[in-house]
Amino acid sequence: MPATDALRQRLDALPPDADGDDAEAAFHDLLDALNDGSARAAERGEDGDWRANAWVKEGILRGFRLGEMADYSTERFPFFDKHTYPLKPLQPGDGVRVVPGGSAVRTGAFLAEGVVCMPPMYVNVGAYVDAETMIDSHALVGSCAQVGRRVHLSAAAQLGGVLEPVGARPVVVEDDVFVGGGCGVYEGCVVREGAVLAAGVRLTGSTRLYDVPNATVHTGTDEDPLEVPARAVVVPGTRSLAGNGSSSNAGDFARAHGLSLYAPVIVKYRDERTDANTALEDALR
């Protein structure tokens, strides 16, 4: 039996309100598995679909219930949190660069070899960040977010966290994606391999994504949030409020005042020029 299957059975066998030594031991074993990447809050199936591992998210929530406030402060860094969630125990041998200046990685997050963390940035519990990804200044990798290889999260980019409901898929950013400055990806959106999000793009699970090259609109549902197609290049756009399914009076008002709504737009699919513009020098890694 794989180690993660045995761990899942231990956690599932515990009553929801268990708070004894067995519960804390199982939770710490889950943290170890999250820290080394052997357990993940979501995984991609053979069909390409991403699914949440509810038992992992339930285990993370159990840690908050078990935790008591503790003082982890240093001389320069006041830090008070549940004793179950200190900082991630990174070592030089892990091959992760954490440049000084106020960054933090919470325990229970996985950072693969070659990840670069520029200050200040934050990675929350349950997140998975694969090899050679750059997390730039003021970027957030939220709880349980899944980030692939060679991703560039530019300054102030945000990947939202999803812990509850436990069955909800977290945000997923696949390999070789470029996420521009100030972007926000939330509510379980999946950004497929090689896509480019220009600076300022905002995506939620219910966002309508307008695909100009294919003359179609990509949408999501409560069960299957929005997915950005592989190698799509997405920029911020607008769409007029006039004639947007509103009443005649509302449409007239919107037209008279030139009102429009934010709308992300796929303007093209990635080509050699895009690759050159989004390339990150190997020297930076």
C-alpha cells in the first residue's frame, strides 16, 4: 500500500473532533508528506482533469483545529500563529532560493529544487510549486494552489487559496505559464500549459473569457471553474454594458454613459515572438 494511502486511512479513521496524540501525530505526518511533495491537495488525472484531494484539505483544516497560539517571533520578525503551522523548514540542500527581505513559506507547502522566491512573497499551506518556478516580489501562492514547472509569477500576482469546501478544486497553473504583474487567478481556475496572462488580468471561476482567434467564449460552472486553454495569450479587455441582456432603459443608460465591464480576451495563441518576450534568463534561476 502506498504511504499516502495508509496516511489517508489514518486520517479518515479519526473522529472530526479528535484532539489527542493520535490525531496530532497523523496531522504531522500529513505535514511531512506535504512538505516533501508526496501528498498533494489536488492532482491531475490521466484524462487531464484536475481534482481536489478532499482528505488532504480536511487534514489541513484539522491542523487549525488542533493548533494553539504560539510565539515564533525573531528579533526582526514578529510572528504569532497556531503551533501546528510554523514556517517551512527549508535547508540549503533543498535547492530553493529565498532572497532576504520579508518572504515567508508556511509549513505544509512544497517547493521543488530550483524555485526562486523574491522578497516579499508568500506561499501558504498545501501549495505545490514545481521546479524552476520564479515567485516574484509581492506575489501570493494561496493555500493548496498547484503551480507547475518553469512558471513565472510576476510581481504582485495572486493565486487565490481554496481550503473550503474541501471538495473544491484549488487554483492550478500548469507548466511554462507566464503570469504577468498584478494578475489574479481565483476560485479554482486552471491555467493550462504555456498560457500567458498579461499584466492586470483577473480570472475567477465564473469569468467569461473571450477567445477572439476561435470566435468562442470560455466559461466555467460551480463544478468545473474556468479553464484557460493551453498557450492562450490573455489580455485585459472590456465589453459594453449596452445590450448586455439588460432592460431597454438600462441599456440606454449604459450607452449614454459609455459604460462597460472588464472582460479578459484571448488575442492570440503563443508563438515564437511570445516565447521570446516571456523568457526568463537562466542566469536568474
